[in-house]
Amino acid sequence: MTGFATAWIPRWIVAGSLLREIAEPPRDESEDVVEEPFEDRTGAPVRGTLFRPDARRPPYPALVLCHGAAEDGFEDERLVRLARALARRGFLVLAPDLEDLRAFRVSERSVERIVAAHGALLARRDLVRADRAAFAGISFAGTLCLLAAREPAIRERVPAVLSFGGYRDLEGLVRYWLTTAPEPPPGV
């Protein structure tokens, strides 16, 4: 039991420090992180923000981090804080703009955008390790990331999907949105 526990302790410490940093960001959140606007027009257009470690040299493990239904979308301060924290730990993070989710619409187009973001990130061979990129999605995007990961064109290049608050019953979710969708927030 001792060997098992000691093997996991460093991971718990890293996970704990990541969660603490997200909850209470450092004074200068952009420290040790390079943020740059991202735009790719080689396929379906993808725009967003790319976050990468400043101190480490590429290649990096890659992650497409997708926002949920939020007006600020990929610029939401909580998502940006998470992306910066992951970049400080060595990840290359692309936070794509999912326009439909920013407008509080759930559509198949969002899955296509996530797939396109995955391809655009992998096209950065100068930065990406192993021609693979994981997905992390928040709320509705968690479910959409699972659907994107099933796409035959990319499924072998998606090593993992992390869903924060995703919906397990997509059919029930779609039925709800089509029959009793809530009123959008003011201004939307």
C-alpha cells in the first residue's frame, strides 16, 4: 500500500496546486505564459487564443479547451485562468471561439468547429508533441467534445476527453432545448 500511495502523492500535489491557482490566481496570471491570438483559415475558419509555456521549449502536449454557453466564450475569465494554469504546467492550450455557444445556441456546427480547432492545433507541428491533442469542454461543450472525439477523421488522434459538467443524455438535452428552452440572458 505504501508504494501505491507514494506513487500518487506527487499527482495529488500537482492537482491541488492547479485547483488552488484557478480559485486564487497569482497576482500576474500571465507570468510564464505566452498568449497569442489564434487564427487558422486553411480549413473551416478557427479563431481563439493560444496559450503556451514561456519557460519550456516545444513540443508540448496539446489540449483544445472549449467554453460552454457563455456570452464571453473563449475570453471568459474563468476559462482563461484555467488555460493559463494548464500552460504553466507545460500544456499547449487552444481556446477556440464557438460562436453558437456564445449566442446560447446548441448546434452541430459547434462539433464541426471543435473538430476544426483540433486540426488547426495539430497543424502547428512546431509546437505540438506526438500529433495528438486532447479535449476539455465545459458544460455543453463537454458533451460536444465527446461527439467531436468520435469523428472518424480525428478519433485516433484524441488521447483523452475531459468534460466539466457535460450532459450524459444528449438526446434528452436536445429535446429539452427544442421544446422548453430557457429565455436567453438580457442582450442576447
